[in-house]
Amino acid sequence: MEEFDLSENNMTGTIPDDFGTLTELSVLSLFSNQLSGEIPESISRLPSLTFLTLSNNNLSGTLSPDLGQYSILQGFEVAQNHFTGKLPEYLCANGGLIGIAAYDNNLSGELPNSLGNCSSLLIVRVNGNRLSGSISAGLWTSTNLTLLMLSDNFFTGQLPRTLAPSLLRLEISNNKFSGEISTGLSSWKHLTVFSASNNLLLYAGTSRVNEKIDVYSFGVVLLELVTGRKANDENEDRCLADWAFQYYNQKGNHLVDALDEKIKEPHYLNVMTCVFKLGIFCTGPFPTNRPSMKEVLQILLNCSHKSGFGGGNVGSDSSDFSNDFRQGSILEGEDGSLLSIV
């Protein structure tokens, strides 16, 4: 037998040790059941195992240190259980690991150092544990990494100046990261979501950066809502924030044409256009020029009560941002196009 899938059933009890006798087994998928107990040691030594998917059960105990050592493990999913102890050191020992999903457990200790040398990694989700220590430089810059979720742990250390070139989503909220984030933050151009609230981070040596980062993420959500586009569409050569900014600046473009056809109604066009502009404001390349969350709330209230930042003909894109919230941050031409964000 090469694949065994009994996921999304109502199975109870423990995982049989007999799985360890299936030497040709490459896929074991038992997620979303009510299984309890530990993962049998024999499973960790299966020579052909590539995908182990046990998330969303009631499993407990520690994870065998042999996991990944005897086979080319590609997918390791044990999220939403009650595991304790450390993540296995050899998950990427054979260089094929694509994803780790171990979030919402009680894991502790540091991340395996070997993950910093795992160029095949695409996804690391270990949020919601009790993990600690610093993140290796190799993991921050791992070539193919697209998603790194570390929130709700006890990680320490400073953020790097350079991130993985393919990284789209970085979540590190509710940890103990510290130090400065330099103006090099704007060079993280492929990043679409960066959430870093409740840490000890500083921006440019003085200002806390957390709120400005969350404002960016909120702006991306606003753009997703009003355009119906994804934050980073694989079919696009740039992220949604970049696309929205360039669309706004392109002469001859009408904002109503950028709005989601599924929810676009004449009565709400001014409101949606207003929210589209706010999304651009929130995702500006320089954190210090983004509005505060208090200002965002006030602008949203203006959108609701006034149907825009100053009225105007939506079709001709002539409405302006309120002077109270653009003071030097967003400059508009007479035609309403964004000339610059400084």
C-alpha cells in the first residue's frame, strides 16, 4: 500500500502501530478526526513516507526525532493537536521538505537549525505554540519560502535586512522580536502581508513600527474587498498594492472600472471608490507616511457619511483626499491621480 487516506471522518482511538509495517507507504492522511494518543515511533521510520497529515485531532505526546530522517519527507502537518516538546531536527534531512504545519500545539524549544538549510521549503506555519529562541538567517532568506507564520510564540532576536525573495506573507505578532527596522523595509517589495504587532520593534530608531505594518495589511484587505482581486495573484507580475497604485496613476483610467463587478452598485460607487483610495493610502511604500489606525477609522467614517473624501464625479476620478489626512503624504493632480507618495 502506497497511500492511506481516512481524513475527515469521525474516527476515534489511537493510530495503530501496524502502519509501521507498510514499507511502501508514502502518504498517510488522517486529518480532521478525533484520534488521540501518540504517533507510533514505527511511522517515523517508514522509508517511503513523503506526506504525513495528522492535523486537527486530539493527538498528544512528543514528536519522534526520527521523523524525516529515514525518508524524503515533503509535507509534515500536525497542526491543531496537543503535541509537546520540540520539532524534530531532521524534518528536512533529505532535502525535500516543502511545508510544515505545526500551529496550535504546545511545542517548545527552538526551531530546528536544519530548516535554515532547507531550500525546498515553501511554507512554515508554527504559530500558536511556546517556541522560543532566534530565527536562523538561512530561514529568513530561504530561496523558495513564500509563507512564514511565527505569531503567538516567544521568539526573540532582530529582523533581517533581507528577506526570502519569494516571501509573500510574514506574520510574527505576539513574540519578543526587538531592535530597529530600517528604511530598507520598503525593499521587501514582494511581501503582501506583514503583521508584527506586540513585539519590541522600533522604526528608524524611535517610532514603533507595529501599527504602520498592520495598517499596510489592513489596506491590502480593503483593496481585496473592493476590487475582488487576490493580494498576490499568480497570474499577475506584481502584488495588488502595486497594481492599485499604478492603476490610480494611469491617465484615462476610471476608478469604477477597478471595482469588483459582483458588488458594484450605483448607490455605493462613491463609498467603494473612497475605500479604494484609502487602500492605496494604507499601502504606501514608506511606513512613516501611512495613516494611523485612528485616522483610518475617521476616513472610513467619512466614506460612509459623505460617500467620499470630498464628493466629486467618481467616473472622472476627480474626488480628493481630505486635507486632514494627506498633508504631504499623498499629492493629487487636478485630475485626481496620485502624483507621488513621499
